[in-house]
Amino acid sequence: MKAVHTELHRSHDPQFFLVRGVVKRTTEQPERADRLLKGLKDGKHQLVEPTTFGQGPRARIHSPEYLSFLSEAWDAWTALGDSGPEMIGNIHPVRHAATYPTHIVGKLGWHTADTAAPIGPGTWAAACAATDVAVTAAQMVMDGEDATYALCRPPGHHAYRDMAGGFCFLNNSAIAAAHLRLKHERVVVLDVDVHHGNGTQGIFYARPDVYTVSIHADPVAYYPYVWGYAHERGEGPGLGTNLNIPLAIGTGDDAYIQAMDVARKAIESFAPGALVIALGLDASEHDPLKGLAVTTPGFRRIGQGWACRPCSCRRAAISRISWVRT
């Protein structure tokens, strides 16, 4: 299988991570991509450099104000003169009767959902490169590949149309799905992760042409806490095209695979032309946060289930490594 990767991800090297009031070094580090890259090389997959697609694919998903903020944020931050080594918001305004700010500190708060998406000097370049990786993989599928793999860093599934959060800045999977829509009438994004893909859900929540499915730990007791519940099914024209399957903390192989079977049937009923799998591996039993407990053989069963099941749609797997604990 062809796998798309770029070394430009290394320019994003965040440090700050706040965990229950304790400041720690974030686990979203460049070396984590190296582990997945080693796996791709060991598996003899064909590594491909991404094509540069420019702002167009990003602009299909993200707002002009947000893209402008991300591209200019670091220069504006350092121009303050007394700013810290990373951009971390100290305000997060509720969007009720609010005025869009002009000051960089205000914009930072407006465009970040939490403190888990610190912006550094290389964040914008790395995030743009990650979207090129995702779109390149999608384009290869559009050009005839049955399946491709995109190793994206920074990740994207917590990023909304105009808001970063949870290590995510630009929503790689959503951008890939929008690109696939240039050819296919219906596209599915299947989010396989211990955390709900809240940004992806928010982006497509009112759209009937992209079906979003997320299997994740129950947000009653797990990040992102306020999104990811089963009753969230879409709205307006998109009602019925969002499926959340929250699982009890500690769920293992059998129950997880049962949930995947539910997702598969829903996806087949939607009859998409292409499938984007937003792949996170932190549902693993080895993840230190112990959200879910899928074993390595369990992941193999999941992969084999998709590989062996007859399906007319083409597939692009968009890797999310930010939450993978190793």
C-alpha cells in the first residue's frame, strides 16, 4: 500500500500540556511519528512525498478568519514583546453575543477550545503539510488506488471549522473527505479512536453528503466530555448522517468489534463512494489513560474485517498519532 509522509511535521514541537491542573510535557512529540514510520518501512509499504495543494482544500473546511489567524499567529504573538515560548490561550469566550476580537490574545482564545493545542513557530507549516499528506492520499484513491495511508502530524479530528483543540489545528480527515467529494456524491468518515471526533462531527453536522461515524470512550467520563453522545445525530439536512457509538470505559475486543459491526452496517446502508478512516490507536489496552482496552490481536481483527468485507467504496486511512500512548 502507498503511504504518504513528510518530515515537515518536525517543525511542530509542542511542550505544554495541562492534565488535571498539573503542567506536563505533552506526549504529542515528533518522535511518535518515527514509530509509525518505522512500522510502515518494516511492512514494506511504498512511502510517497505529498503534493502541495495550497490553501484551496483547507478553505473548503475552515473559515477565512481561522486560517488567517493560524497563518499570522506566531508573528503577532512574538511582536507582543513579553510573550511566552508557546501560544496558549488564557481566555476562551463563549460565542453568545460576542464580538470577534482584533488583539492576538483575544483571537487565540476565540480560536482554541482548550489549552491542549499550543502554537509554536512551526505549527502552521506542519499543520499545512499534514493536510497536504491527507489530500495526497485522497487524490491517489481518486486516481485509482484501492486504499492509501496518510501519516499526518499534527492530527486533526478535534479541530472545528474555526477552532483548534486537543492537539489539533486543521482537520485532516475532513479536508480529505471534502476533496473526495469532488468525485464521489457520498463520503464517510469513520473515526476509530478512544476520543470522540468532535471537530469532524461539528464540521459535517448539517450536511447530508458526508456521514460521520465515531466509536469512542463514553464522554460521560472521558474527553471531550461535552460531545460524542448517541443522541447527536446531525441537524437540518444532515439529520441522520452522524452516528456516535460511545463505549463504557475499559471496553475490550469483543464489544468493540460488535460496535464496529454496527458502524459497518450503517456505512453500507449509506452507500458511499469513498471511506476515510480517521485512525487513532489509543483505544489500545496499553494506553496509560486506560480509556478502552483493545488488544493488538483485536486491532488485527478489526483491520481484517474491513479488508475482507466486500465493499464498493475506496478507502483512505488518515493516521492520527497525537493520542497514541506508547
